[in-house]
Amino acid sequence: MEDIDAMFSDLLGEMDLLTQSLGQETVPPEALPPTNQEVNYSIGFTDLNESLHELEDNDLDALMADLVADLNATEEKLAAEIKGLKTPSPTTSDLPPPPKGLSLHPPSPHPLPASPASSTSSSVSTPASSAASSLPPPPPQNAKPTKEEIEAQMKADKIKLALEKLKEAKVKKLVVKVLMNDGSSKTLMVDERQNVREVLDNLFEKTHCDCNVDWSLCETNPELQLDRTFEDHENLVEPLSAWMRDSENQVLFQERGEKYEVFKNPQNFYLWKKDKRALKDIKDKDKEILIQENFCGTSIIVPDLEGVLHLKEDGKKSWKQRLFQLRASGIYYVPKGKTKSSRDLVCFLQFDNVNVYYGKDFKTKYKAPTDFCFVLKHPQIQKESQYIKYLCCDDARTMNLWVTGIRIAKYGVSLYENYKTAEKKAAVNSVWMNRSTPSSSNPSTPSPTIKAKTPNQANGHAPKPQPTAPDSMDFGNFPPPPSADILPPPPPDPAFPPPPPSLPAKSSSRPVAPQHKLPANFPPPPMAMDNLPPPPLPPPIDDSPEAPPDFLPPPPPAAGFGSLPPPPLSMNSLPPPPHFGGMDQSLPPPPPDPEFLPPPPPEPVFTGAGAPPPPPPPPPPPPAQAAAVPRAPVRPSGSVRKVPPAPPKRTTPSLQVGGGGGGGDFMSELMVAMQKKRGDH
Amino acid sequence: MAAWDLSVTVEDLGPDTPPVSLSVTSDLHVGGVILKLVEKTQIKRDWSDHALWWEQKQCWLLRTAWSLEKYGIHADARLHFMPQHKPLKLGLPNGITLRLHACYSSPVFQTVMHICRMLNIRHPEELSLLRPIEEKKKKKDKDSTEEIYDLTEVPLSSASRPCLYNGMPAHFADSPQMEAVYKMLSVTQPPPAPEVIAKQYRPASVVDKAHINGRWLDSSRCLMQQGIQENDRLWLRFKYFTFYDIEPKYDVVRLTQLYEQARWAILLEDIDCTEEEMMLFGALQYHISKVSQSEPQMLSSSAAMDDLESALQSLEVKMEGESSSASEMLENMTAPELNDYLKIFRPKRLTLKGYKQYWFKFQDTSISYFKSKEESIGEPIQQINLKGCEVAPDVNMAAQKFLIRLLIPAPEGMNEVYLRCENEQQYAQWMAGCRLASKGKSLADNSYQSEIQSIHSFLAMQKTNSSSHGNAPANDESINTHSLVSPRYHKKYKAKQLTPRILDAYQNVAQLSLTDAVMRFIQVWQALPDFGLSYIVVRFKGSRKDEVLGIAPNRLIRIDLGVGDVVKTWRYNNMKQWNVNWDIRQMAIEFEGNVNIAFSCVTADCKIVHEFIGGYIFMSTRSREKSDVLNEELFHKLTGGHEAL
């Protein structure tokens, strides 16, 4: 038993950790305790706090949902990856792996020592519990197979978890405030692995814009008066990490026609020498041929640009004219008195380590001959430096030619692939838009969507293979099979590796997400226990586990599993856990432990709640925190309201991210489209 | 019908044997003539490849059902009876000569197809034959020593034999000699000695480059018709620079020969490039030669097994990868690091201190340093993240100088930092670490060891360069860097100076596989602005001076010889029609928008120009669905001129 207890406490601890980390990254929803931020997760952003404070509640909720979904998704993925390993290594017990993984210092250190008894009760207190609540955490107790077996399994699991944690911990995440066209801003979390395309898709869903290919993320540097559009294949976190602490740089979400102009009118770049009249009348067929020639061959062809540009001399205010030439290998210039022959060209720079930026208002700032300037610099340079190259063109057309030409030389075929992806996205969207337009009323309002979703859920759920698959999987992996009889649902969840396929998320954002999320949080548990002991907050979790075995042996195993069915009933009826009962009723709103991380819990809960209900139609009540747990019935209303709006949207994006939406792009888009449509109705 | 005497020279009887005289009538068909002839010679052998060649008319009498009358043959006709397939010496793009049986009676287009099938080169329409540049016969005739690979043993029917799994024609598996031939075809040649490069003809101007294009054979006529005799020498080259559907798996020979042609084009400055590009080409050549020596050949005698083996291998790797992911992760937790005393110097700081020694620690992608080893547990004096930095070597073996120059990006600009190592070993390790870190990889990356290796081999190169002057490289590790660049740079730089520059470019390609490196070379070549241009000196109608017409895969350009600049560009997709006036040898082309140009050709027959343009248009009609079947008829229609129509 002790082992089990320890395990359990581990679990809870892990959850704790998780939630904490969540809290840090994002910002706890409403009551933001400064503490969270202090915990400092490595965030490259200084103005994070500000931006977070500026956020509206809604935003926070949404953000939170994002975070949770995101974390879960990644964890599940990891779990899935590691499943293969079942090596029971003795080391495990000692392993404080999670701590390392998480940047959080406090929780991690404490190993499992916590007394078994206390652990159980304490576990409840963890804020994380809220999230976990839906989960049938109880497995340990029920399971009474041979201890050795369990032990071995548990150890193996712990290793897995540790590894997961480590991996997960390495993933850097940023909370990014994106300025929209209308001056408003949106905040979202971006992790290291996400590229700009994914972030854009995410924003598309949040903004209901038309998704055309021109939508871009741009980076501005007010100090240097520069800006550039990120390329869709770039990872967003990396360039942002180069910003300085006090940076006033911003990320903008805008339509930038020049981004893919070269694919819309390739003649303007590849035949730029021809007279403009002829270029205007060029046939579509000829455009296509140009693209074929230059982007579809074995080698990408860079427009052969050549012309006199003004170069700002190092450290001086003067600008000097030079005859520059663009080649695939770099920018060259013709030295004085030499011919234009290739062998005489002098290399001005190569593109490996520089990005190209548009300069703004350089006429005033640097006394440039015109305002059509572009700049080449290492992305990490943020201030004036002799290593920045300033070039000035005679007109806007020339400037765009050069900047685009440089991008082609630097990024090659990625650029074209980005365009094709963006085009596809736009096409799918426009189809949807056309259909929906007639009926569309006010698509943006969140509430409608929610309602719409409930019905969806049913649909969405049915098709999903996820529930079944995961379950079976879990069992298999799961060490303590015994529990299955009694409480099949719970164990699986924690173990759950199977990340929800992208589909489910999209179709019925809530239904799926919840289940997975919870589990995800769960598994890691090892640590938190110690910290938590005192606060006996009985988040639903504890109750459910204990209770179920006794009172409700065979909770609804199959379908509903983790999410809702079993817990609620048992909970209510369950007197055993005195604390809990009391807690539940009184606690609903402030369930979490005051001491630890009061703020964070609520959010996760909500999100979780929102998500879980899906399968069971009656979700409304359970959704809130307790989804799985007893509380559901009690507190539903309040929490529910908040939840609904945010989760749906958020979940989608995050899931995609996590799932590494390789697979069902098209499907996911369809789902999104359907959701929106329903929302409109 | 009256009988008359027809005299036929039978080649197989020897040059001194007088012609055989046959009594024939005008309505006898060619087949009958041959039958009579064979009976008369009394030789029993396979005559199936033989045919009659009409010397005066320069044509083959291949339609055996046609009568002599129909062919217009009279008693004064001198006919030759000889095989249609004869040995031909073929200079390959890699500079090696091959002797094989080629068809002297079918259009060159078909002859090339047969040759390519024999050599296993797909898409033969991109290649053609040309007359070689006469080598100035120098005092010592090197021809005697030249190695000639012989393929004449390959039976003519071999084309019908199925290919092996990797696409290697079955006849190459027949004997060790044949395998050696295939190896020559499919493996890149080692870098040539600098003297060899220097000795070769190099075009000095666009006009020079134009002359080579006057040498292409006419695709619609046969070898005999173009005066090519048995055992003559021709070059096989890629003529149309649109390489369709390159698939490394099946195109081993094609890719290798393409690479060789590109390499020589670069080395002989047939195509211009900048110094930076030359260094990259040099680095790629170095890498390719190194890898192709060390890597087990893509096709050895067990080539047939390759597919299966590689499939198994990749499967193994996959499984390993899956099962070991966790242990790998654990390994990653204990990332390797370097610890040592090094000297550091910051040129930018206004200190007079010079190099100062610290205890350095290389971990992940950053370097930190401490006052001493003992204090390395505490906070470092400074930590430098190398991600995104520029790394340059500054090494002088003779002076035992091992310097790593780092240019480290920071918000304020780039910071220069020099690290000085004590010895070669230390330098190789730290340099390799810096290189990887600059690309965001840690020491745990599996390319670390090979990076160290390549640094060592480059150091070795510098050693031999400085010690042994001009001596042939002793071992394969040390290549004279002059072998990798055009002669222009032989004069400009000493090999020793070239080494670091090539090494610099080398860091970006050192991890490429052989195939990838070859592909990269070809891609960089294709990305050169002048790529794919074939020049012809022409005189435009109404113009008094010679100008140069550049023919590219997608356009024609007009180059003013005086300025050396492109004055005009016409794209094929705007072309409405083109005509050849065979009488006055003039090409006339009409483009959309009422643009008409006309020119006569100075350095090449207008048939060659016509064929170039038609050929490129043919190339653009190829599409994936039809890629297997070569539409020969269309090719001839587009390139043939009046004879073909």
C-alpha cells in the first residue's frame, strides 16, 4: 500500500507541478497572484507581465485553455512515444526527473517521501487537481495486483514520465501579444516547435478574417525602424527570443501584399527588365510557366537583379552608390574600374546569417536618398551597429524586387511551399465563407458557437477513434490492470499517451480535449505531494478514486470513461471522504488550495470542464470543474458560462499544434469550417 | 530487263580486296542484292547487321524492299557492304574514353538513345554527340597511354535484357571488366591534377565558347552521313540543360556524368562564377571525392542486393530509433562537454592584454570560462552562446598557430572573440564544437566526430601543401586544393591560402551524403546566372557586326559583343513560329506582339541553331505521364528541318 500511496502522491505532485507551470507561463486567470510570475519560467519576454495584465478575462481564459490543451497534447504525445519502453529500472524511485524538466524549482525537489496517508488527502489540495478532477485518478487504490508487478510498472512509468518531463521542459514557450490591424491585440502562447504558419492558422480562428495568403506576422523594431514579415516556415519563438528585455519590438498581424507577390505576379520579378505595359497583359499561362521554371526545377532560380543602389557607409552618414548584383550565393558589387564579369565581382554579403528588413523613414533617420530602404542584419542584432548593412533604392518597386529576390535566394523552395500551403488554406476558407455567408449573422460571438458545439459534440465524438484506441492502449500499458474491473476508467487516463488526433479537437473541441487534457496533467504526478499535504482540498479526484471502489465498483467503463459518467454519481452519494464532501459544496469556486496556487486551478478546471462534457450530452452541469467528479452538479452554472466560449476556439489551435497536425489538414479545416458555420446559425 | 554489273565493296574482306561484281537488273530489290552478295562471298557468318552504303549519295540503302531503280542506282554506283554498328571512341563527360559499338546508320538521335541505354543514362534526349576539339599534338603523344574502357563486347541485343534492380543493365554484371566499366561510369573521378586542368583548352571569351557549339552533330542524320568513320572519336555531352526528373536511385550514371560535366565546366571556366561560388564548388568537389572514396560504392558487384539491403538497414535503424528513444533521451541528459585551458583574446576591446588563459567549458551550444579549473564549479566569468555565430579558422601549421575566430551576434552587434588552442587535437575538437554550436547543434550531435575528422584532414592537407611542393599528393587524404578550382585561382592563391577558404565553404556541406553533395553541386551550378546558355555567333538581319545569340532552356538572348551585355531577351513561350531558309541559311523567328527577328549563323550551321531551339521546345513538352515514352517523332518534327519533313 505504501507504494501505491507513494505513487499516488507522486501523481498528484506531478499534477501540481504541471498546473504550476501552466500558471507561470500564462497567467492565472482572474486573480493573478504575482507569485506565479515570479516563479519565472523561462520566458524571453519582458513585457509579458504587462501584456498579461492588460488582458481581458476572456483573453485569459482563452489563453489558459490554450495552455492546457497544449500541454496535454504534448504530454500525450510524449507518453505515446515512450510507451514502448517498459523497463523497470530501480533508479526510478530516486529520480526526481520531473523537477529538472520543469523549470519550476520549488515543487520538484521533494521526492516521494511524503507519508502515504497524508499524501492522499494532501493530494486533493493541489491546484492541479482541478484539472485532474475529471480524471479517475484512483487507480492506485483499486489496483491490488501483486505488488511487485505494480512496482515494476510504476517504476517504468515513472521513468517514462521523467523523460517526458525532461523533454517537455526543454520546450520553450512564449506568451506573445500580437497587434491586430484594428489596433486591438490578442495574446497567445507559442511554443518553440510551432512555426509561423501554425500561429497564423491559430490567429485565423481567433479573428475570423478571410484567411487570404497575404496575412502575415510581422516583426517591428522601432529602435532601428525596421520591420519584416516572418516566413511561414520559420519558428516564431526563435526570432522573438532575440529581442532584448526592454525591447519595444512588436508582432503584428497584417495583410502584406508583398509577401507572396512573386507568386501572384512572377513576371514583375523575373521579367522586371521588360516594359511594364507588356508585363501587365501577361497571360496566366505565362505566369505559371515562370513559376514552373524558377521554382519547380532541380534548382531554384533567383531573379537576376542588377542595379545601382545606395549603400550607407559604415559608421558614416553618407551614402555611396554601387552597382550591385544579386546571385543565388549572395549580393555582390562591381568594384570600381572592373567589369561586370562574375569573376571580378566582390561579395558584399551572403545570406546564411542575415535576414532582410524593410527600413522605415530612413530619410530622416539616416539621411538616406529615399525612403525606400532595406537592411540586412543578423537577427540577433537589435541596436545600431556597424554590422548592419543599409541599402537604399530609388523607388519602391526596386526595393521590393531586391527584398523579394533576397528572400528567394535565402529561403529557396520553402517560400514556394509556404505559398502553396497558404493558398490551400485560403481556398478552403473561401469555400466555407461562400457557403456560410447567406446564413451568417454574427459569427464572432462566442456564445452561439458554444451552443452549436453541443450538438457537434455528438457528431464529433462518434467518429473519433480516439476514445477507444486510447483506452485499449492504456490498459495494455497500464501496470495495475486489476483496477480495470473496479475502476477501469481512471487508470487509463493518467497513463494516456495517445494524444487526441487533430480531428477530434476540431470537430468537437470540447469533448475530446477534456479527456485528454486531464490525463495528460495527471501522469506526471510524482512530486507535488509533499508540498501539498496540509491543504486537504479534496478536489474531486481523491474522492472519486476512493469512493468509486467501494461504492461504485463498475463505473461506466467503456465509452464515457474518464470524463463524466461514473464520478458524479459516486461523488454525491459518497460520504466517506468527509473533507471532500464538505469541500465540494463549499469549495466549488475556490476549490484549490489557497497556499499553493490558488489562481491557476480555477482556470484549468474550467477549460477542462468545458472540454470533457462532450461525450455525455448532459454536460452542462458537469462541465465546470468536476466534470468527472461529484461536484459537477453543484456548481455548474457559474463556471460553465465562462468556460464555453474560450475552450472551443482555443482547443482547436492548441491541439493542432500538439498533435503536430501532419495528418488531417484538410479535415481539420473542414471541421473548423463546420464549427464556424454552426456558430453563425 | 537488261542485266548490268554492280560493284560492291565488301568491307569484311579487307581494304585491299577488289569490289565484288554482281550481275543485277534494275528491278532487283536491295534485299536480293545482299543475298546475291553474301552467296558470292562464300563466307558463312551472321550478316544481319550489314547493309549497303552508297558512297556517292552518302546514304544507306536500308529499305531492302526497294528496287535499285527506285533508289536510282546505276552501274556507276559505288556501294559498300558493311556492318551498321561499328566501334566508336566515345569521350565521356568525365574525360574518360569508352570504346563501344554505335549505330552508324540510324539518325544520331537514335544512336545516342542506344548508347545511353547501354550506359544506363536515362533521358537520352538531353545528350548528344559532338566532334571533339582537336588536341594539339604535342611532342609526346599521350594517346598511347590513355586508358580506354572497352564495351565493344556487349552484344547488340543486350538492350533487351532486363535491368537489375537498381537499374544497372545486366551486361555490366557479366565480368569483372564490365564491372570496372560500370564503376568508372557511376563513380566520380578523383580531382584532376592542377597541371591537367591548366593544360586543357579554356575558352577565353564568349566567342570562344560559341565555337564549341558548331561541333554538335546533326541529330536527324546518321554518323556515316556526317563523315564519322569507324573508331573515330566523339564526345558524349549533355546538350540540353533541362534535366528532367532526376531520380538519384536510377540515375547514378546520369548524375555522375552530369556532375563531371558541370565540374569541368567550372574548372575550365566555361561558365563564370564568383570567387565565393568557386570556393563552394571546390568544397563540394573535395567532399564528393572524399565520400566516394570512403563510402561503399552505391553500386558494386552486389548491386542487385542493394535495394533489399538498404531497405533492411533503414528498417533496422528505424526500429532502433524507436526502442532507444528513451535511452537516447537519458544520454542527452548527460550531454558531453569539453573542458580545457584555452587562451582568449577580444580584438575589439581596448585592452593591451593580449591572449589570456582561462579554464574553458564547452557545453551544449555555449562556451563559458573561469579563472581556473578549480573555480569552474562556480559562476563563469562569462558565458558565450555560439548559436548563430560565425566561425572562421586561422591556422598556420608551420607556426603552430591554431586560432578559432568567432563572430558572436549580440543585440548591439557582432562581438569578435579569438580562441587560441595549443595543438592540433585540441583545435579540432573545439573547432568542431564551435561549428556545430553555430548551427545550433550540441556536442552530442552525431556529426561531431565526423566534423573533427574533416578538420583533421584539412589540417593534414595544409601540412603536405607546405612541405611537399608540387609533388603528387601522397595519400588520398591530402588533395592539392589547386585541383578543385580553375587555373585563375592557381595564380591568385597558393594552395596553402586556398585551403582555409575552401574549408570555410566546406563547413556548410561537410555533412552531406554523396548523392546530396552531387545534387548540391549541380544545383549550385544551375543557379549560376549564365547556366544553360549555349552561345552561337550570329549576324542579325540589318546589322553589320557579329553578335552572339545565347540559347537557354527558356529563352534566347542577344549579346552585344562590344558591351558584353545582354541587350535583348526573347522567351520561347512568346514565340509564334520559327523558320529556316535553308537556301540562304537564315533563321527567322516570330514572337507575339509582332516581333520578328532574323539572323544568319556564323560559328555554327543554322541546322544546329534550329535544332537547339526545337530541342528545347521539345524538352518543355515532356510531362510526367508520358515520361517513359520518348516521342521521337515529335523531336524530329521540331528539329529536323526540311530533310525530316
